Amino acid sequence: MPIQLLSPQLANQIAAGEVVERPASVVKELLENSLDAGATKIEVDIEKGGHKRIRIKDNGSGIVKSELQLALSRHATSKITTLDDLEQILSLGFRGEALASISSVSRLTLTSRTESQTEAWQAYCEGREMAVNIQPAAHPVGTTIDVADLFYNTPARRKFLRTEKTEFQHIEDVIKRIALSHPEVSFILKHNDKVARRFIADREGSLANRIASVVGQKFIQNAVHIDTEYEGLHINAWLGNEAMLRSSNDCQFSFVNGRGMRDKLIMHAIRQAYETVWGVIEQPSFVVYLTVDPKDVDVNVHPAKHEVRFQQGRLVHDFISKAVSDALHAITGDQPLLGSQDQTASSGGFMSTNVEHDYIRPLQAQSENGSRAFGESSPYPSQPFSQDGFSNSPSTSHGQPTFGSAKMAGTSRASGATPRQSRGPSAAYQSSYNALMTPNSDNVKREDNTQGPLEYVNLSSLQRMYPKSEKIFLLSATKVVSMWLSELFLKAEHSQPLLMPVAVSLDNVSEPLLTLLNSSHFEVNKVAGKYRLQQVPAGTRHLPWLMWFEHLLTATPDENCDTLDKVITSLVLPAHVLAEDVQNQVWYWLDEQSEVKQWEIIEQFAKVRPLKQVLDVWGE
């Protein structure tokens, strides 16, 4: 076959294979064009998950009549003109392929009007002939792009589309990402003529307000905010704590110069920081905004512009990892953020100390040695810091920061560089950690019992036999455990976070039960279709909640049950979930009660047999 030029239609369809993967790709490209045009209000109308129609309307600057046909041509753009522009891209789009690629695999209608025009003009292009028809139309200042019958002329691509629900979910994710990076723009998302999402522009352009509306208010309440910069790198991030760990990565957003990214370097740096603090964990939640000099980053790496290449990739990686790690250490109380708040605010230091929330409530008052629990300000020993927020210890010859761990600092290649040694946990941290980890940190006072335990015979670790008045009382620990737990829960004054959240998949969990648990020092949330136990009453975190949580959610109290005591009384824990140590704790608790209360419990839960009947059976 001789070498020949491809037809414009075929070339555009090949390009569409890289740019237009699914309806969500169309939405992304068109939204970026709207934002580049200066739009402050964008409406996205979807029909049947994008299979049938995608309509995007904005109030941007519009396109003049003479450029409408050119706008639908390949390699036509108003965003760059020279090679110098390519080296420092400031716009979201720049290739000039989006409209041409989309029109080659759909029926596209472009309607636009500028402020200088008295009337709007409409351009229609169909993928088969690629001919552009222009006619007058009625339209306000701005642009509306209507994409109908996506992949109608490429059946092979169309059959790979997922269900309507799945494709719309991808579109919704695109809207979320773009809305997070542009809080000054209003977005309205409709699906089949019903409003699915609405993000109102914040007058002050507050990222926190936009994050709360997109990700949720709970994320903001359980996230630490950092805002710091170093050598032209600036990071503005909200990092979720352990309460925001998820089984999926649907709450991970990263941006570079306002462009949504799924870059491997950024994700690895953030993930590494989380694992450094908390070990191997579930998927963390975060929203990270990274700003770098456009000359130091190449966005022309991936056709979909999801990945970038940094000129100083190692510096960017270590900067992100260090910033995130220090912020997470501040949450756990392991070590303070670098520098003081006044220093970083005035000098633009490396790390901000603006931590707005106490994520772990204090477990005890100030101890005798003066150390404090989590959530309280502790007098951590600090090292001197320079004006740029870093330690005065020797740094690398390349101007990179000296990081706080010996492992990271060991990457320095400068001769004679001395890595800053990591100091161990402070006394305050150790005290707080012990308070957090001690099962009975509340120091629950037991009732005085001068009479000692009752006489009994152990039948097994799970069963006892009590004699009284010619009768035998057979008592099982499975009956007493509910009374024991009820007392533990009622005496708890606050909650404790679990080391690892417990998740179960259940249907038809009682909403009143969940409300009652969450008001009684439990924290139970529904995430990704699963119920997750995040916190339990203080002094009970050592219990085997992995085996007990499902039984707790399936408790069937009476309709008039309005207290936790009644819920726990109706709780039935089978014998196989009661480990030997738990059984010992139950029996020990029973023996510590007064004689009157012991017999009340025994007579309530035990099986009664006449002594003569028992002796006759033994005799046989």
C-alpha cells in the first residue's frame, strides 16, 4: 500500500480515540473551554448518561461568527501561538483538537455570541462529511455546545460504553473535580431534566466552602488544613484524618496549577506520607492544590492531560511528602508542625501550624508530671528554625530542604551534609499515647465488695454452677456479658477512636438504633454501602469489635427502647465470639459486685434446677 495522507475525517476520528474516551471526556474538554473563555456560570445538561445528548451552556466571552468554522477545525486554538507559549501553559486547553475530535464522532451544534455582536450564530457539524453549516440563532452572550448521538458513526466505540448510571457517575466525578478547582464559578448539572448537582459560586472564592459543598461538611470537620510554600512550590491542602479512611479512592483530589490530576508522583508522595504516620491503611481522603512555576512543569504528556512531568520531580515529591507527613503528625500529636504560627504567617515558612480542629478528644486531665492528653497544647521541645521555616542544621547543596527523618535526609548527595536526626516521641506524646491505648483509661471505680465472690463450681470457662436453698443455678457468660457491657458503656464519659475502623455489610439497620449509638459515645457511619465503626466508648476499645459490631447492629430492642442500656440488654453475643479473656473479665466483674447484686443477676439469667434432680442425674 503506498504512503498517502489521511483524510481529515479519519485523522480526527483517530485523534478522538485518544481525547474522547467516553461521555465524561467530552464534558471535561468542553468545560475547560468554557473556563478558558472566562465563564462564571456553567450549565451541564445530560441525557441518558451522555449516550443521547451532552449540552453545555456558559456565559463566557463567546466566539465571533468569522471564527466559528475555524473553531471546529483541527489544530485551531486561541490559547497558544508560539513555542514560548507551549513552554508555560496557563490555560486548561491548548491543543486545538477537542472540538474537531468531538464533532468527528457525534452531531455537534455550536451556538455562540460575543458582546460585540448583536445576534448569535450557530454552527452545525456532523461526523460523516465534517461540513460546517452556519446560520443565525437566538442566544445570550456566551456559548452553548450540543453534542448528540456520541459515537453514532463508530459502533465499535459505542458498544464499549457502560450503563447510563455508570457513565453519568463518571460525568459527575468530572464536575466535582473541576468545581473544586474553580470556586468562583457556579456549576449546575442536570440529568434527564432533573438537577443532580448544584455548586453556587462563592463570592470570596473560598476553597473551603467549595470543598464542603462538593466533598461534604464532614470532610472539612475531619481534615487538617495546611498552606505552605518552598522555593517556588506552594501547597494548599485539606488532609482527612483516620475517621475519613475509605475502602475506595473516590475522595482523593489533586490539582496542579488549577488542573485536576491523577499523577503518579503526587499520589505516591501523599500515600507515602500517610503510611509513614499510620502504616498500611485504607484509602485516605484528601484535597491537594499544588502550585508551581508553569515553566517547571510539562502538561503536554498525556492526551487527556491527567499526568504532568516536573522538571524537579524529586523536589516536588519530597516537598509534598514532607508537608503532608508533618500535618498528619500534628493530628496524632507525634510531633509539632515546623515553626510557630507567627513565624510562618509572617515569613511564608515551610509549614503552617493552623490546625483548626482537635480530632482526638482529651482522654484525661493534665497528669501529675504536667503532660497533657491529645487535643491539648503541649510544650513540645523544639529546635531553632531559620527564616524559611527549616532547621538550621546543614542542608543539601542543591537548596533542597533538610527533612525531619534520617531516612529522607540520607538522600542528600552533598559531601559533608549531616542529616538531622529524628528525635523520639516527647514525654507528652508518650503519656497521651498510654492514655489512649490503656483499656481502662477512665479508671472506672468498682463497687467495694468486702464479702468476696459467691461460692460456685466452674463447669467450663463459659459456665458456672451456683448452689442455693436446695437449688442449682446454671449461669453462662453469654447471659452476663450484656450487663457487664451496659455498665462499661454507661460509665464512659467520652469516646475513643479504634486503631482500625470496623466495617460490615448489612441491610435494614434500624435508624433509631444508629441514632442512639451515635449519641452514646459511638461513631457509626455508612460509607460506600458499608457501616463503619469509627469510635467506641472509652475503656472498651480493647474489646473484639471486629466480631461484635455486626451483632450490635442487629440487636432487636423493643419499640419503646430509648436508652443504650435497653439496647445492650437485648444484645445476644454467641459463645464463639466470647474469647477467653473476655469471659474472664465478665466473671471478674460479677465477682466484684455485692452479694445482693450477684444474686439478682444470677436469678435473672441462670437456669434453675432442683438439687435432688441434679444429684439423681449424676448418680445415674
